[in-house]
Amino acid sequence: MNIGIDARPLSYNLTGIGYYLKNTLDALQSIDDVNNYYLVSNKIINYQLVNDKWQKIEGRFGYSSVSSPWMQFMAPRIAYKCKFDVFWGTRHHLPLFLPFQVKRLVTIHDLVHLKHPETMLKKNLILERILMNRSLATADAIISISHATAADILKYYPDVSRENIYTVYPGVPKLKRKKASCAIVEQLPHNYFLFVGTMEPRKNLHNLLRAFERLNPENYDVHLVIAGGRGWKDKELKIFFDNYKFASRIVFTGYVPREIMISLYKKAACLIFPSLYEGFGFPIIEAMSCGIPVITSDRSSMKEIASDAALLVNPYDIASIEGAMKLILTDKDLKKKLIEKAALRLKIFSWDRCARESMAIFDKVMKH
């Protein structure tokens, strides 16, 4: 088969979808020596090819604002020229005018545009509403990265057939420690909770900060480290923070490269991730793989992914978040049990399995 892949997540700073795609492609390169793969993006693809059956098709338009128009306009031409058998839309959308004979596969990571539309930029919200609807309607197969996301698809898109949806769990993101000294790591406090994610309303930082204040961190000599880039409506968070009682105990790192992130996890007392909604929640299993306990929300996929290997909280209940933080700081036996359960939980997340299940779906759509 000739398989075209939307590789745009690899052309910009890697976030959750980018890590998912990179690790899945790494596994596919190592196990598939039969099919031909074409990575397609509007700009340079920051990804190393080691399989001679793979190639990149890169445009010259680097601005993210032209990313979707470029893909809609150029991908059908590329598909025709390269004789694609399958096109895999890795980030919610498919090119709408692919040649008729090309089979269509799309991965859905979340339904933020329907569950929490107020947390999205207007232009991104419009794109999701237009392109995801059409993509799901024309897809021969749909990959969801959690059962919670699959359930959301069926709820909000009742015309989609349950038989066309396949839940394929990602693996544990690979983290490699940077050996050289790093200012971010050297300046970390000795005892801290760690939050990982973009600073945007859906991540629920306002309630996290309120819970941290209610905890009275000076009593425990604990800090809160927030690792993530600026996001939508982060100015509101800045205004909130300007009057924050324990501002001196908050550390904002900004965007942290992957080779440094492992040190932030391993030095943390706990990952705290009380997001309002996630399609999967990679920080949960990243933290588990680094041997630290996790506090996360009892909502959407987070409850599914963490299961009983984390403390689950109501993200809207400040007392619930504070109570979990206090338990982590005071109950050593609980921390040990959570870490032990997490080691077992991680066994269900494998990039090799993710790649093999994805390949099986490629084969299945070709036979129908």
C-alpha cells in the first residue's frame, strides 16, 4: 500500500498530538517493511526517516495560519500524483477532496470544540466544526485514542457507525534525560507539585491555584511548578496571579523541551493534573513512567487512563483538589501504593501495539 500521512504535527513545537504521531511513526518504521509511507506537511517535517520505504513531501509555507488551507488544496493533488491507497488524517481532519479511490482514516484525539468550546480560539473552533464533521462523515475508519473519546464521538455524531470506530491506546511517551546542566532544573525547588500543560482555561489552573492557596503551602514547605507554554486566555491567569497570596511559591518554567522534562517529573513530589477535559492525558502516564504519584480529574479519559493508579478528584471542587494534595504530602504508604499500581497500569500502553493495531486498520479499510 501507498499510505499518505498528515505530518503537520511534526512541523511545529511538539505537543500531545505531535508526540503521539512521532512515537507511532517510530514504531511503524521499525516493524513495517512492506508498505510505502509519505509524510505530508505544509513546511519542513522535523522527523528522521530510517526506512527506505518512507519519504517526506514538504511545502514551503511555514505559517500555521496556512496549514489547513494548504492541506485541503495540496493533499488531493499529492494523493493523485503518488497514487495513495490510504490517507491518514492524524489530527482530526481529512482533506475533503481526495481522489475517490483513496481510503480515508482519521484519528480523533478529543472533542474539545463540543465539550468546552469556550476554551478555544475562534478560528480553531470554526475549523474543527467544519472539518471534523465532514471528516467523520467521509472516513472509512476512525481511530480514537481512548474509549471516552469514542463514546463522545458516538454521542455528538450519531450518524457515525460504531463499527467504524477503533480505540487504539498510545504508548508511554519516551523521555530521555539531558546530561548537561540546565538552568530550569538547577533552579527547581526541593519539594514541589508539578503541573504539565499549556496555560489555557481547560487545564483548570485557576482552581488548582485556589486549592494550592487553601492548602497553605508554607505549612508544608512545598511549591507548585507549572511547566507549559502560553495559551488561549492566559492573560486572565496573569491578572489572577498578580494578586495571588503565595506567588513566591509558584514557578513558571514556560515551554520545556522533552530532554529536560524527565528531570522535572523525577524531582516532583507528585503530578497534579486536574484538567476539565482531555482526550487522553499524556502527562498522566509520563509521570507514572517516572515513578511519581498522580492526582488527576475523575472526568473524561483521565479516569479511564489512570484507573485506580492515581488519586481522582472533582476538578470543579477546590476542596477535593486540596484534599488530594494533602494526602500526597502526609501519607507515605499511599504514595508507595499509587506508584506500585502505576507500574502495573503502564503495561497496557505500548507504541509497538499502537503501531500494529494501526497497521491492521490500514489493511482492513483496504479490503472494504
